[in-house]
Amino acid sequence: MGLFGKRDKLQIITFQGYGTNTHFYARGRALEDEEIDLSQKGVFNLIWNTYKRFETDEVKNTQVTITLPDGQKIEGKTDGAGYYKIKCNLQDLRTLTNSEGWLAFEIAFNDPTLKREILHQNRFPGEMLIPSSKARFGVISDIDDTILHTGVVSSLKWKVIFNTVFKTAERRKPLAGAAEFYQLLHQGKNGNEANPIFYVSHSPWNMYRYLELFLQQNVFPKGPILLRSFPIFGRKKPNEKPQKQKEILNILKTFPSLKIILIGDSGEHDADIYKEITELYPNQIIAIYLRSVAHKKRMQRVKGLFDNYTTVPVLLVESSEQAIAHAKQQGFIK
């Protein structure tokens, strides 16, 4: 519901996902349109847009229909928070993809009881990535302080809050040279490998369009952005893995023949997660890159974690130039 009782139009936000030649998987959320303008500046507008990103009005338990380029239709339903996860087994999905492996589709509300105006004539575009058969490896990368300055190691996380609330996606700065490094990895040694890039973050799904715009504005390769459900606070079950770790494991299981490079930072838990995953999948993980952070004790701990480590090459990255040189030496890029 908008201001002064105005009824907002309905929309479907599609999250770029991934699947295989025989497994279709789409994820997204149906919401009332809060008319968020990600380019708006000014303190009030930034605070108001941040509020609207998290104060969402979901379209719950509603039927939706996906239409593939060849006319096939797939039915699904949103849950109590407006999210949908639609999976099904099909055949020859790769024949519907472009040269980079992206399969484009449309999703629409399919509930005759909805008496609300729907944006875009009830046609919302979505995409799913099926890694190209040309791909030699894939990359799974963290976002926070790996490619985007967030301040996750700052005291009380005040920098994270400040950057998220008071800066537009256009004003957020990537780490120097990160986009070039990722483009080189995407292109691979042959220059046209279309190696898939998967972005994972601890951020909630409410930040999806903000992060998507940041990646586009800074010319990072397009790839699925995998976040987590809000709220992000609360007690985890005993022995429950972080959502980021679950997402990485799911990618590895989905593409068992695809070699993977893991990229993260040394500030939080990436080093521990990546080491644990590598020990589980030593034949699939081919390298780990960890961005150095300005925190002496954490850097010492991470260095100790990988002392005399020989399972896969590990580089504590001081600069993108250093990472590029290492990737060339390893034969990942030209």
C-alpha cells in the first residue's frame, strides 16, 4: 500500500539464476511496486529508498507462469513472503541459450483473483545461466570487500550501514582492477570461453537490484547473484552452515565436471569456508584468491590457516595486478 492509501501496482522481480541442459530453475519475488529510483541522490531520498527496499509488501501465495522462448510454459506459486522457486526437468535447454549460456524467459502473474494493476502489461523478463560448453572453469566470488568496498571489518559494521544507506549504487567504488580481473577470468585463456561467474553475498535479497546495478555500472561480467533471505539476524541451528556456503556447495553439486576458482577476502569467514569446501572437493576447486584487508590480526590468522597448504594454489591478494599475474602463471587467462 502506498502513501495516502494509494494502491501500488504489482511487479515480479526476477533473480538471475542457473541451471543445466535438463534442469530449469528460476527464483524471484512478487512485490508491490514501491517506485524505488536507484539513481536518486540526497540524504532523504537515500534513506527513504533504503526503507522501501526493506519494508516490502509481498504478493503472497499467488500463481505465476513462466514462458520459455519455444513456448513451453511452467507453472509456479509464490510463498508467504512473496518468493518463488520454480524447478522442473526439461530437455535440451541449452538450445534456447545465447552464446554466453543465458536462457531468456518471461514470467507473469496467473491469478484471476488479483484485482490490481500490474506493471509492464504483466510481462517480466528473466534469465537463467547454463554454463557454455566452451567454459573451462567457473568462478565463485564473494561481493563484500572482495569487489565492493563495504567495511565489513570496521568496528560495529558502521561502514556497512553508512555505505548501504547513504550511497547510490553508482557512487559505490569497486576494488581497483577487480572488474578487469573478472573479465579476464570470464574470457579465459582462449579469450572466448564464457567462463561463468557466480556472485555470493551475506546480503539479503532486498539488496538484489542495488548489487545488480553496481555490477552493471562497473562492467563486471554478468552472473547469478546469490543472496539470503531477510531477516539476516537470529540464531542458526546447531551445525548449520552459512547460507553463502550452502550456495557454493549447491553450485559444485550442480556442475560436478566444472572446475571452480574461489575468490573472497580475508576479513570475515571466507578463508575458513573456502578451505573446508576445498577439502571436500579437492579435484574440483583449482585455486583460492583472498583479498587482503587492513586488519593485522585477521591477516595473521588467515596466513596461518594456509601455511604449507598444498591442496590447491592459494594467493593472498594485495592488488588486482598481482592476481592477474598469478592467474596468467596458472594458465587461467592469457
